[in-house]
Amino acid sequence: MPYRLPPDTGDFTGRSGAVAELTGALTSGRCVPVAAVGGMGGVGKTTLAVHVAHLLRQRFRGGRLYVNLRGMADRPAEPYAVLGGLLRALGRSDVPDAPEERAALYRSELAGRRMLVLLDDARCPAQVGPLLPGAPGSAVLVTSRTTMAGLPGARHLDLDVLEPDEAMALLTSVAGAGRVAAERGAALDLVAACGFLPLAIRGAGAWLAARPALGIGVLARHLMCGRVEELPSAVACFRLGYDLLGREEARAFRLLALADGPGFSTGAAGAALGLRRQHADDLLQTLADLSLVECLAPDRYRFHDLLRLFALGRAARSGERLPALRGLLEHYLAAAHAAAAVLGGTGPSAFGTPDAARTWLFVEQDAILTAVERAAEEPGGPLVQAADLLLALTRLLDREWRSGRLRNAAFAVRAAACRRDDALARVKADRALGCVDPAVPEPRRTDPYA
């Protein structure tokens, strides 16, 4: 009986819903059940798939095969070569040379067996197709960062990050129960800074285990300040996907991280990239297919927190950030003026109706203020444009918003203008602050672990 699975993870944590869904799909009684697990790099697709494969050992007594298809490598595994390895694992020494004969012999060998085939890290459906059994009894479990929508008859599971309690349990298993219990608040901050991504949490736990004298808060603070390089395993995982991108897609990945607050629209993406909206949408679809961004709605996307930090680090080395940030602020400023026109009844507007303008403002206000804050943080950032956008927002947002995060953003722009001796930006930031509720004190930066 061939048995080629990697070992199960001893501290497998959570995922009860995903485990139940996959086991149900693989034992559904359909002709040849196929389940495909998708998701971003580091989210735990392989760990989950291997765990489920071990759980199903009684169901698939004919054996369990495992193949790493190296979908994120420069040269993914060729189905022809994979079939040869599978046939040898099944006990055949007379492996044919012709691809069609290999595929036919493979299907013949699986016929009548109860075999589970785990195809890990697939590049595309075309790579998987020749490796599917042809007769009932066997099942196939596929993992991939890319969309497997073209895989016929597959049940798809899009794996998300861990729930907070699952993330804490994973950190506890790696870093130690006593240590996490002693610094529970810092541990919660740490798993949040890891974006609840399993690979990052394991890396963080290993970092802590290797440094018993350092507090959990030290690493949490590093990650909250953007030092994603403290998690080399996560960075290496992200780089695999990034290195597959073409020139245009890589540029989009780097620069769109500037636009990302809780999410960004296709229009904002086009403005940051200096491209037409449809072209920007095509690039975003490519990034989404590779799980480098998440599609929230037909016109809206977002980055995972750690992927955004990784992308911003690549953009910092490219010298492209300032033009993208200017384009983004110009886009938001034009839209804010259009919203003011329709809400104030002062003229025609691209929004058409006041309700459309209010919806835009509700959806985009976080992303707009994120762009303003980036302008204040960025060396040489467009402060005058940022201040103009703040002034436009003071005429649109209600008192709660004007006295909250907008005030914080205005103080950030004002402080940056003072540092750079930019008199015009400072005057405009002061004007924006004058429109804000004066009862709210000036925000102060504090270190929660000091």
C-alpha cells in the first residue's frame, strides 16, 4: 500500500469547519471527489490538507499519495514527470514514455482502489487535469494559491486566516503557555500584528522561543512598526508569489499597497497606477487570482496586513511611491469636490444623486484618511494636496468624524509641514483643524510596552 504523506502537524489548531467541509467533500460518494483549497501564501493550505488526509486513513485504505507540484516555482512540476513518479510509487517499473500512455496506466492502476491523492501547490487546472483518477473509489485533494475555477467538478474552499482564539492557541503551542499567559495583552497584539496568518504566527513563536529573555511586546512593537523582516518565513513565502509577477503586475502590487486602508476601489487603483480603470481592474484580477490581494466586491479590493507591509517595502526600493501617492490624492480630491457639489446643490456632479455621494463618502472615508496619513509619513509626500483633501472632508463629514480620525490626520499633516518648513501646507492644515471639534485633545503617541 503506497503511503507518501508528509507527517501531520502535532499542534494543528482550529479549522474545525474547514476540516468538516473537506472530509465531507472527499467522502461524498461522487464519481471521483475533488476538493481544492485556495488562499494566500502562509494561510495554512498544506497543513490543513495533510491533516485531513491523515484523518481519512480508514476511508482510503488503498493508500495516500502526495506530490508537491511546485506551483510557485519558476518551473512547476510537469504532469508527465509527476505521472512517472506516481506510477513508480504504485509499484510499476515499466513506466511508458508517451504522456498519454502514462496517464492511461495511472488511471488503470487507481481503478478499483480507494486511494487519496494530495496534489500540493498547484499552478493551474491544466497541471492537475492529467493527474485525476478516472474511476470511482479514489479522491483528490488540491492546494493552490491560484484560482482553480477551471477544475471540473471540484468543491472549492477558500481558506481564510485564523480566528483570534485559534491564533492565540497556535502562538501558545509554539512559544509556550506560561510565556503567553504572562503577557496576554502583548500576545493578543502580536497575533493581530501577524494578521492572524498561521505561518507568521509560527514564525513569531519561533522568534520568541529563540529569545527567551525578550518580552512578547518587543516583537509585537516591531511588527506594528512595519518590520515584517522579523518574520523571514513569511517574507520568503510572499516572495514566491511576487517573483511570479510580470513587470506591470509587480508594479501594481507594490504601489497599490499605498491605497490600502480597509480596502480600495478600482478607480483609486487606476489613479495610483496612472492607468485607465479597466486596465487597473485587469491587473487586480491577476493579483487576486494569485491570492496577493483579496476581492471584496466587484469594484473593491484589499491587502492582508503583512502582504501590504511586504509590498510597501518593495515600493520603497523602487522610487515609485510619490507619483502614485499624488495620483491617489488627486483622485480622492476630485471625488470629494464632486460629492460636495451634489450634496450642496451647487452644480452637476459625477455622482448624479446625493445618495450616491453619501454612499461613496461612507465607503471611502477610511481609505481617504489613510492616504492623507501616508502623505504625512512619506518623505517628500504631497502635503499641500493632503491638506486640501482634509479641508474638503471637513465640509462633508459629520461632527463625530471631524472630531476623531480627521483631527488626527490633520495634526499629522501639520507636524510634517512644520518639519519640512512647508508654510502653505501648514496654513491649510491649521484651517482644517479649525473646523474640527476643539473639545478633542491633541492625540499623543504612546508605547503600550514602555
